[in-house]
Amino acid sequence: MDTCAMVDSSPPMDIEEEVTTLLQSRRYDPEILPTLEAYVEHQVATGTNDAMANLATLKLYQFYPATYRTAVVSKILIKAIMALPSTDFLCATYLIPAATAEDEPIPALAQLASMLETGRFEEFWPATGAVRQLLDGVPGFDEAVRSFMLVVIGRTYKRVERTVLARLLGLEGVDEAAEEAAVEEVIKTVGWKAGEGGMVVVPGNGENEERAKTVGEQLTFRQVAFKMLRN
């Protein structure tokens, strides 16, 4: 009787499982870099973010400078910006080799992260122009950034002018009707309401409500953003 070789019928390992396995057994082996780099592309395509795997990729670039790929590092940094208020971006910058830290687009991305972290939202949108092509290559970037901005704004204001909100969120446009529709869609998403006189009303959330002041306490809009990043 002929004997048949046993065939492994288990489903193929997906890339997340493969990366987990590789990082557990061969974390410092440069030969796993192609898989880690493919995983970065997978995160971009699927709108996911695996900070630990991305930091492991940067660590390998740090150990083996000849393997360094600017395109991959850029995408990791953009995903880290999208994850604010987490400290992903800060952790990533610590692992970028000094020899490449001043090479574009890294300084431009660092400037964008700094603007978000310090609440300089109106300055942020014009500054994205320098790397707009890169940002457009990572789906969901603008939406993720606006979500972060909305949290900061919601912790700072109870009422905000619609036109100011449009500027802060980068929704200001030549077409007034389109701008108004864009702002309306955003405020509905977060449960804010249109008020009288072109104002937007932000529900009380414990952060934006009046409370007894501690002597000398007066937080600015930028300080609120900074506090979020530290908490």
C-alpha cells in the first residue's frame, strides 16, 4: 500500500503572527528586517499601528546603519504622529541614528509633531505642505490628527467660534458653504452642538468646566495639549 506524506493543513501564519514570532526569537537579527518593513506597509494599508514592532524596526536600523531606509522610517514616524497623545513619536526619535536625524523629511515631521504637542494647530496645517505627498501616502492622517485636536479643544473650551474651529482643524476654505458643511460633520461626530451667533457649544467634560482656581493656576491652550501628552 502506498503511503501518503502528511500535509500540513494549518492556515498560513498572517504577518502579525509572523512578526510576533520573529520578535520573540530573533529580535536582533537583521535578516528579519524585510518582514518588519513589509509589516510597516501592512499597517499603512490597514490603518493599524504596532508601535512595539515599529520601534524594533528602528532599533535594528540603529544597530545596522547600512540597512537604514528613509521611506520606512518616515512612515513609522507618520504613524506615530497619528497615535498622539501616545509617546510613540518621542520613543521613535530616540532610536533614529544621529547621522540621519537631520535628513529630510525627519526634521519636518518632528516639527509637525512639536506643533501638535504644543497646541500650535493653526501653524500645523500650512507646515504640512512641506511633506504633504508623504502624508497623503498614509491614509487617515488628517482624520487622526483632527481627532487629537478635537480632544485638546474639547478640554480647553466650552464654546468656540465656528470660524476659529475651522482654522484650528484645517477646514478653512474658499467655499464658505463647503467649510460650514465640513465643520458641521466634525462636530456631529464628537457630539458638539451648533450654538447661536456662529458659536459651537462643547458639552461639559470635567476639564472645560469652571472650578475653584488654585492660586497662580492659569492653563493655556498649549499647556492643555502638553498635559495630555504627559498623562
